[in-house]
Amino acid sequence: MGTTTKTDVSRRSFLKGAALAGAGLAAATALAGCSSESQSATRAEYLPEVWDYETDILVIGYGGAGMWTALTAADEGQSEVLILEKAPVRGGGNSAINLGEFTIPVDEEGCATYIKAFSRGLTPDAMADAWAKEAVRNGEYATKWELPWEQNEGTLASRYTESCEYPFLPGADSMEIGSIEGYGMNFWDIMDAHRQELGIEVLFSVENEELIQNPETKEILGCYADYDGKRIAIKARKATMMTIGGFEFNEELKNEHLKVYPALGFYGWPYNTGDGIKMVQNVGAQLWHMNCMIGGANPNFQDEEYPYAIQLSPKTDNYVWVDRIGRRWRNEKASSSPHVGWHQYLAFDDGICDFPLIPTWAIIDQTAFDAGRLGPDPTAKLARGMYAPTLPDEVGRYPGWSEDNKAELDRGWLKMGNTIEELVEEMHKVDPDMMDAETLKATIDQFNSYCEAGSDPDFERPAESLLPISNPPYYAWPIYPGGCSTLGGPKKNENAQVLDTKDEVIPRLYAAGCFGNFAAHTYGISGGNNAENMVWGRIGARHAAALEPWDKEASQG
């Protein structure tokens, strides 16, 4: 199914005739030339005077979920599709900049059992069963769309030893991982090429969408949006699919709903600002899983140009992590899950009436500073996230960390002091009045004594990693919970249909991806974000494409 650009009625009629002749159908037909006067006589008050675009399936959000929805609706559902995307170019969301791993269960029943085990009853059984039934086909669909992939028993992060977060739960052995060559960046390039081959149009730089709802039937009929300097109306004849992503970059929503805050450690797509939450609330949708997220902890420098987290890794072991007061709280060399590691930051200290670990601080000395690049190298094989080499600058790509760390020091991202006292003064600019210089100094002195003794009795850090912090000046940066994405959004059923506050379907409204992810209680499915896109994108697209158009009688008349 193809799309057209915005044009007039005579052009639309020509294209429709050409489609019937076999030249291809127009997926999103613009109607700017329609007479508002002729429509007004029969138009209901809740409808726009003019529909600027028409399509069968309207997809709001062009990330991985939007991609799978659009391709499935056009290919299997033989429906016209139009996509709206907030970013100025390319789109892709987190799916285009992650490792590209997706879940492939080897046993449907076992997969459903595992989901029910980790969700502790918060994910309905019908949802777990539907997800498992569709997810076993993920490999089939990866092959169908010519993705270069292989099946593994574990994730890259686990060195291919574990394929889910809770391998001790029943059904965990049914979970395996599909890995795409070239990671998420290659996935996106391949799938976007297929989207273009199908003629599916994407409108970029679209903002402030508002769903159009029939007040009597509660059906969603399309949406309004700001595009190209004007307010437009888009008719969705069959359905609207919300694939708009999470709210990782909306501080108000995160502070209101997440279990920990400030959660500044998200390193993904900065256009994920939770725009869809109010949209669906305004049409009566029920929200769920708003307190869930996927992540560990990462540095964030609260820079307006680069608002996302940037992962750092010292090249030597002359470093410690301390809490907001200046106390070590963990073995810094111990592995931590990038998906559920944020759980460590849930601790609350009534003595300070706050979270004592947010932010956590990394402390290094000049030896570690001089040892090499602390941050991401955009030329590395695993370059991904917002410094992925294929990202255009227009979407806010980060060009990479300097080799000598000095540019970031000059920018104020790294805090420096010739003494611990001076360093603490700089740290107070980020977290006012919290870090205690005497406590931090005592912590570093104690750590250095453990280095000399070759033993860490407090946290059992390996002896070979006990290198002192004794070469001033000293440097520090803050670390916050966060990572891949939030999970909250509209509640949906096993058909990906959005539900209202009475658990009744809002007709013609669907959701997929991290906008209302089905995982609850915790995130237990490695590769689950990409699988979530695949599963609910396909399920929702098929169900929506099978609907009769809401304007069928009018169009026939």
C-alpha cells in the first residue's frame, strides 16, 4: 500500500483510478481541496471542517513499534497507512540505536508461564498467553523482512549465558534471544527501506496531536496535529495506533510516576517526552505500569544540547562510587543489570528525607583521568545510543567523548578539585549541600588503606582492582537511575486495543511498544522491548486492518 503527498481532489481521483489499474493504492490521501461548505451541511460538530489527510491506519510514532505496525498493516492487512513522527528526520526511536536483540521463545507455554511468574499477577493471563503465542513467530518475521539475525541462548550483555532477567523462575528456559547483525542501526535501515518500498508515507516534525473522538460511540476517528506551520486533521478510517514511546525525557511525569527520582539515567531517544499520555487520558483511557521502567544507572550532565545520559567507564580501577553523603555502598566492580539494576536505588533515608543514592557519585584521580577516554568512542564497534554513527545531527546526535577528557572538563560535565574539599564544592553545584567533605575524605582514606592491604572487607571488591585514589587533582561525575525506557502508558487487551477506566475497549484505538508495555511488577524479558514492538505491532495491525471503515456508509453514498 502506497502513500501520496498532499494534493487536490482531481489528483486524488487520478491516483485512485491508477491504483485500480494496478499502479498501487494511495495510503494517505490528502484532501485539501475538498469544499468545507459542502461538508458542513452533514458534518457532525465533533468532526473537522476539512480532512487534510485520509488513511486506513494512522500510526502515531515512528519507532520500532510504529515500524512493525505499519509494515504489518500494509503487507498483511492490505491497508493504507500514514505515520506521524515528532523528530525532524529519520525517526527510529530507541529501536534504531539499541543492540537490536529481540526475544524468541522456544516454547509458547513455557514463555507464558515465565511472564506470569515475574509479573506476579499484574499482567493479565490473557496478555501473557497472547504475547507468547505471537512471540514464538519473531524469528519467522525477522527472516521474512530480510533481517540478518541468529538465535542465541543468551544476551550480549550476559556474554550469551542468560536470556532473561530471572533464570530461576519457571519457564525461563523457554526464552532465547535473536541477535541482529549490525545491531538496532542496521535493523532500522533495512526495515525503513521496506517501508519505502511499500510506499508508506511518514510526516516528520509533527507535534501536539489530539485524538478526534465520536462522543457517542467513543470511536477514535483520527487526530489533529501541528504540521508544516498549520493545524491539520487526519482521518483514520479504520484505526489509530499509538506507538509514541515512553516518557524518559519528561521530568514531571517521571517524578510523578516512577518509584525513584530524579531518574536522569536514560540514554535513548530524546523525543520520548510522554506526549501520548495526555492524548489517551483525554479520550478516557486507563493507564497502567506507569511506575515501571527498564534501566540500570548512568551519568547525566543536565546539558540542554545533550539531555540524555552518557555512559562512562574509567580505563583504570582508581575509582570508587559513593552516595550523596560520601559513603561507599557497593562493590564497584560487580556487574549490575542494565535492565533492572535501578532497583538498587529504591532505598530511602528518612534521616535526609530523600533517596541517598540519587545521585551516586563516581570519584577518580588524575591517574584515571590520564588513562584514556572516559566516555563513548563513536568509532567503536558497539557505538550505539545517541552517538550511533548512522544518526543524523538533526536528531541531536552526540559526536563522542574527547580522547583526553578535557573538552568535557571544560564544559563542566566533570567536576574537579585539587583537594577533596574543593571537589565537594564543585559537587554541590549539582546536588546542593549534600556531599560531606569529611565523610568523603574518610571514605577515600579507608579505601586507599584497603588498596594497600589488598583486601576490601566492606564490599569484597577483587584485590586486583584495588587501586588507590591518591594522585590529585580529583574528579567526579553524578550517576542516576535510568537506562532504556519507561514502560507506562494506556492499558490494552490481548488485541492491543486501548481500554477505558471500566476496562472496556475504546473503539479504533490501539497501542504498542513502550507506550503501555505489558510487562509489570518488574521487567523480566531480555530483548523484550524489541519483542514488544514486534508482538503488539503485528497483533494490533492485523486486528485494526480487519475493521470496517467508520465512514463506510458515507463513502458509499
